[in-house]
Amino acid sequence: RRLREEDLRLDEDRRRHEERKRDDVKRREVERRFDDALRDEEDKWRKEELRRDEDKRREAERRLDSALRDDDKRREERLKDERWRRENDRRRDDERRREEESKWEERRKEEERMRDARIEDERRKEELRRDDKRRQEEEQRRHEEELGQRRQQEDSWREEERRREESIRREEEQRKRESERR
């Protein structure tokens, strides 16, 4: 009976031991599953976090690219504006320079015209003086010629008068002589 009890107790111990082993196996299995589930969940969270981080990184890259593109556009616009402004300034300066040159050219031409007009005026005055002098000399010469002709005429009239008187005197003398002869 004692042996039997001992056997029963050993059987019971064995059974408990087996049960404990089974329970341990089950517990380990549950723990393993729990660990796996936990690991899966952690993996999922990590992946989700990585995905969110990747999304954030991509969004940051996209924003950076966009900002860089915007910067490039703004820089290009600034450069274009600067080029346009420089071109406009250059055109305005050229226009101003041309206007200034044109004014100076106009002033030079006006001075030239005035100088030419003065020279022409002096030439005309000189020509008029020469013409006046020539006219005066011509009038003087004509006057002297007329005086000379008048004197000649007067001389020839006087000569004619003298001849006539001489002729009349001779005739009278002739008559006198003839009458004395008679």
C-alpha cells in the first residue's frame, strides 16, 4: 500500500511535472506569440515611423526643391529685371547722349551758319563798297567825260564863234578894202 501510494504520488508528480511542462510550453508559446505580436507591432510602428519620416523627408525635399526652384525663378526674374533695367538705362543714356550730341551739332551748325552769314554779310558789304566805289569812279569818269565833252563843245562853239567872228571880220575887211578900192 505504501508502494502504491508512493507510485501514485510519483505518477501524480510525473503528471504534474508533465502538466507543468505542457503549461510551460503553452506559456512559452503564448509568450512567444505575444513577443512575436509585440515585435510585429513594434515593426509595424517602426515601419510606420520610417514611412512617416520618409514622407516628411520627401515633403522636406519637395519643399526644398520648390523653394530652390522659386529662388531660381526669383533670381532669374531679378537678373532679367536687372538686365532690362541696365538695357533701359543704356538706351536712355544713349538717347540722352544722342540728344546732347544733336544739340551740340545743332549749336555747331547754327554757329557755322551765323559765321557763314557774317562772312557772307561782310562779303556783300565789301562788294557793295566796291560797287559804290566803282559807281562813284564811273560817275566821276562820266562826269569828267561830260565836263570834257562840254568843254570840248564849248571850245568847239567858241572856236566856231571865233571863226564866224573872224569870217565876219574878214568879210568886213574885204568889203572895206573893196569899198576903198572903189
